[in-house]
Amino acid sequence: MSTGEPAHKLNYDTRWEYSPAPESADHARIDEQYGLFIGGKFVAPKSGEYFNTINPATEKVLSRVAAANADDVNNAVKVARGAYENVWSKMRPAERGKYIFRIARIIQERSREFAIIESLDGGKPIREARDIDVPLAAAHFFYHAGWADKLDYAFPCRSPSPVGVVGQIIPWNFPLLMAAWKIAPALACGNTVVLKPAETTSLTALKLAEVIRDADLPKGVVNIVTGDGSTGSALVQHNDINKIAFTGSTDVGRLIQHSLAGTGKKYTLELGGKAANIIFADAPIDQAVEGIINAIFFNQGHVCCAGSRLLVQESVADQVVTKLKERMQTLIIGDPLDKNTDIGAINSAAQLERINSYLELGQNEGAEMFQCTTKTPDFGFWCPPTLFTQVAQSHSIVREEVFGPVLAIQTFRTVDEAISKANNTQYGLSGGVWTDKGSKIFNVGKNIRAGVIWANTFNKFDPTSPFGGYKESGVGREGGLHGLSAYLNLD
Ligand code: NAD
């Protein structure tokens, strides 16, 4: 396959200059130091330890966050057990629902502050935090609040009851959204929670703790313990946890599954992905190109369901690649708080190093790399949007999850070849298909082994819709009725 026009011949005249439009961060309150949120208040960690959380766009310290040890986790689980036995599981479901509605409304009221802090702590563009993360987080609480008193109707002929105390562990790519995604259904089903956010992005979970306190949720129903993998591991190992809900890498998911085997604890695992985005020759090409940009460069490619593999029908491959390169050159990289910014900062130095090692590996394995030439800021962690052509199925960039703004492009001739290449992966989280034929959408959608398939769009989320993976992308579903059932015993 030809790789499209060489960079110097591409039409970059479409790049516009914008005046800076930074969102003011003045009214976003970040404390100098945060304790653990246990029993309805912030408490000092028994460990006595704290760690810095930084702004990945500037490398400046934003705050210090408590590092919970096994004693702290034990304390949080004890408090959650007490709240479960004495208050939450006994409360009328309609009353539980009112608290969850209240949390949703307060998130909406403080949405600007949440968006700013999400952008500062995680490096994502304010536009995404403002338009996707925060509204969706509120939507998860609204949706699940509505279910709290209707569980008996949701599962006809079954008797739903809560599972008890739930341990929840989340990653750094959608910190507030993942917390909402986990806490809302657990509460609606009558469980109490100990949640551990990721170590690089704890701040919005701690702000959510403030919301939970301000909503007067009974003390101990939600507890938030910050720390690294060792804190997460202490939560997984705790004897008095009834269920673990984990979102993160497949490697850690595997460890967790291993240590839960034989314990009788319930679990759901939402893990990595390597989604194929398939473009047929009959697709509306300009729309598809915009869809690819959204599928892989959205949130710097820090998306489990990112369309990190592009399968494009051979007859339109040159056209698609050329248009993609042109569009990549117009993307605005830089200050995540600027409302014009398309591509923000990579979340951490460690993640940037990982991405860069894949860029090197991709080239060493013989693929051809094209990188957007926009200048990146001098400080912070940045990776310009990148695509690889001339890739083979055996290449690491095709098989492994990079979790960065890196796209591997392959071609195909027939529908069967597209399906077979899309399924040639250990993962099965998501996929996309672009065509003007409804029958092709049904055929491809039915035959790809992935939890969600988008047609002529990508990265659309809704709390009513179950989400989860096949194969090494996970076990169980979150969202919708399927997600509710994972937080219930159904007799
Ligand atoms: P990670 O697995 O390194 O960490 C995830 C969380 O697990 C963090 O809170 C971390 O502190 C904790 N952790 C680490 N080691 C642990 C251990 N031994 N026991 C218990 N907890 C431990 O993942 P990450 O780098 O934070 O996130 C990126 C990964 O998450 C990617 O693979 C991505 O695909 C995946 N992800 C999946 C989904 C989904 O819905 N399927 C959503 C978002 C992210």
C-alpha cells in the first residue's frame, strides 16, 4: 500500500491560528493536602505518608494526597461494613434514590470546577472534561438513582439483594467518570463502597468525596482511599469485601482474578483494548476521517476502547491516509485549559516513556511513521498524534495496547478479510464500522467479537448501555441493566 502523499506535498494551508482562550482556574479549589475520606470525613492516613499529584502539562505539584496502607484500607472496610449493616441496606430504596439524585445535582452545580480540576490533574483538554467526563458522570448518578426503587421490576421473578461491601479500583484516564460509573450502581443496589482512584489522578475523586459529604450521604456509605497499586492490592485481599469492581490494565486484572480465585468474592474486570475501526470504500470518507481522529486522538488515546487499529479498504486507502495526515496537522496541541485545544498532555512521565518506546519499536519493526509536526510545549509530557503505515499483523503496534495517540493502519479487500483482521487480537472491547450499507453494518457488527461496536460514529457512551469486553478485555458488564445485576445477588 502506498502511504499517501509525502508530508511536504500535503495541504496544510487549512491550519488556523487561534488566540488563546484559557479557562480561568481561579474558582477551582484544590487543597494543599488531602487525607483519606473515611466515615464521612477526611482523616489523616495511619501510614502517615503522602505523595505529590502533579499537573502533567506543567509538571508543577497541584496537591499532596494520602497514601493508604493496609491498616487504612482495613479501617475503611470496617466503616463501610458498619454503614452497610446498620444504615444503607436497611434504608427504603426510594430514600436511597433521593441521596443519589442529590449527588447528581451537586455534580451538575459544580461542573465547571470538576472540569477544570480534571483537566489540571489528568492533562485532558478542558473541552472534553467539560462536555464529556463531567456531564456523563452526573448522568450515571441520575440514571442509577432512578433504578434504586425499581430493582424488583428490573429482574422479574427474581429477588434482588445487595452484595454487601464493594471494593472499587479505577484507572487514570477518566477519573471522575470511572468513579461515578462504579459508585452510582453500587449505591442504587444498596451496597456500600471503598473506592481507590489511580495514583496520578486522585483529585476529582476527592472532590467527589466533598460532594458526597455535602449531600449528607450517611457516613461510611462511600469511602475513598488514595494510594498506589499496594493500596489496591490491600483492598483486593481484604477478607470482608464481597465484590471487587476493577477497571485498568489486563496485566493487573489478571493478578486480581488470580488472587480472587476460590474466595467466593464476586468481581467484574474492565480491562484493555485494541479496537479496529473499519472503513469501507462506500463510507462517507470525510466523516470517517473525522471519526478516526475522534476514535484515536480523543483524550490523547488514553481510552480503553480507542480505535487504535484502522482497517481501510484498499481502494480508498491512499485517499483516507492523505486526508488523515492533513487533518492531523490541523490539530491544536497544548495547554489543556485552553478551549481551543484538541490534544492535551500525556498523563504521566511513565506513560509518555511507554508510548515513546512503542514509537521506537514500530519503526524498528519496519513500519513507516508519520507524526503531526505541531510544536509541543517545552514543559510537561506531550506526544504529537502519530500514525503508522506499512504495518504487518505481527508488529507490536498492531497487537499491543499503546494507550496513547498512536494509530496503526492496515488495509483489506473483502468484508471477510476485514472481519478476520479485526478479530485477530487478544482483546475484544470495542470496534467501529464506516459504510453507507446497513446490511454491512449488521454483518460486520454481528461477527466482530467485541463488547461495543459503533457504526458511522465512535466513542459514544450512555449510562443505559452495557459496556464491557470479550477475551482479555474483561469479565462482566457495567452500565444499563447488565451493570446493575453485577451489584446484586439475584435469588
Ligand atoms: P493499571 O492497571 O496500572 O491501574 C489501574 C488501577 O489499579 C490503579 O488505581 C492502580 O493503582 C491499581 N493497581 C495497580 N496494581 C494493582 C494491584 N496489584 N492490585 C490492585 N490494584 C492495583 O491501569 P492504568 O494504567 O491506570 O489504566 C490504563 C489501563 O486501563 C489500560 O489498559 C486501559 O485499557 C484500561 N481501561 C479499561 C477500561 C474499560 O472500561 N475496559 C476503562 C479505562 C481504562
